[in-house]
Amino acid sequence: MNTKRAKDFTKICTDGWLQGWHERNGGNLSYRMRTEEVEEIRNLLNEDAEYRDIDGQVPALANEYFMVTGSGKYMRNVSLDFEDSVAVIHLNEDGSKYKIVYGLVNGGRPTSELSSHLMNLEVLKRRDDGLRVVYHAHPANTIALTFVLPLDEEVFTRELWEMLMECAVVFPQGVGLVEWTVPGGKEIGLKTAEIMKSRNVAVWAHHGMFVCGHDFDEAFGLMQTVEKAAEILVKVMSITDRKRNTIPPQGFRDIAQTYDLEIDEKYLYEKNSDIIGER
Ligand code: 13P
Ligand code: ZN
């Protein structure tokens, strides 16, 4: 497929692969297509395909088209064989079924995380119609932190923010956490979508991360910023379990004022301990 969106979609898959976030078939990507983008490829679509059940229902996305990676497909192969790795799917009139109208030419089905992607995209559509990209990856440092930090969204967010000043600017709503849950179904999809109602990042403990964006660059940049902060924290924690210096709560209030951001005070609790991960 030779469209701008197909190229953007392919680029993030390659970029994520180059970051080391997509071992084997790890990670997946979805994009809620605009009407004019569907019209652009109308002659490539096979509307006779059969509808199949989605695990869950997304009525607000009824009759829409999505570009999604295939289950078991490798992100590193998207640039080499787009038609084999990616599908365009269409949802039926009540958002309970999908059909593959393009791609996955050698067989297969959309990502096993389709429920999570669609439930997230539905919540995001209600929140802001422009939020059309949902990206899942397995970045190692963020995953590592889910074994050692308390699975407390306030603590997790605060520790990341302190590592990289940019974090409070890039994800001022903070990071949501999903405790260990079996992936690939409705349950983890519902938990993630709950986070996406108000935030752009959901960390899945001991598994990976989901982010959203208005476009592919924004989603990729968000994933990279969280992971960079996590990498710095992993480095710090490999030296010591406590900080000698850090950005104080007032520092974040000043950042919020300078960049005209709304930062939730719940992340700016006064610490009684200098041990990383303790309040
Ligand atoms: P899929 O190959 O089905 O997309 O699964 C990869 C993954 O990361 C599951 O969480
Ligand atoms: Zn995964």
C-alpha cells in the first residue's frame, strides 16, 4: 500500500524495532483511519470478507476502518512485507465484529491485543477525536521497574518525572498501571481503556506499555520518553537505592506554570524517605 499513512505506520514499526522494543512478534499497533484515507484505498478493499467476533464490543467505533498489525507478525518485517504483516479491518454496524478487508495475504488474524486496541480507541475517540494511534511495545527498562517499584500510579509517575524534566511536559496526566493480567483479551482491554479515559500511557506490569497519540510521531515520542526516564532510573537504582539530589515538588509546579500545564497535585506529595519508590 503506497499511501502516506501506510508509510507512517511502517516507520513506527521499524523505529520501535530499532529501539529493541519488539523481540520476535512483541508489540502491536493500530490506527483509526479517516474517511478520506479509506477512500484513497477503496479499490484495494475486499468488502466480501466474513465478519468475526471481537472479544468485547465497541459501539462508538461501528462502521469504521482500522489499520492493525497481525498476530504473530514481526514489527521488523512490516517494512519488508506490509501486505503480509498488516491488515485493514472494518467493524460491523454495532461494533461487535470485524472483517479483514485488506492485507494479511498469507493468512492470520489481527493482533491478539485487538480488544485492548479497539477499547482504547473507543475511549480516545470520545475524549478527543484526533487521538487515533494506539501503540504497544515491550521496552525493557519500563518493564524492569514494574518488578521493583510499588505498583502505585502516583509513586511510579513521580519517580519517572524526577528522572527527566521533559516527562512532566510530555505526560502531565501521569502514567496508569495495570497489575499483572493475562494479555490478549477483554479483561486487560477494559483495565487499559479505563486508564486511557484520562491518560496517554498505560504500563502493563511485567509485560510492556500502551500509549496513544494524535499521530505516529507523538505515540512513538511518548513511548520513548517514558522508556528513557525508566532507563535513567534503572541506572540510578543500579548504583544506589536512594537519591542525593532531585527535582523537588515545587520544581514541577514551576514547570507547570512555565509550560502552562495542568499537573495533578496527587503526584507532588512530600516525601518522607529518600529511598527510591518510597513515599
Ligand atoms: P501479537 O503478535 O498477537 O500482536 O502479540 C504480541 C504481543 O505483544 C502481545 O501482548
Ligand atoms: Zn505484548
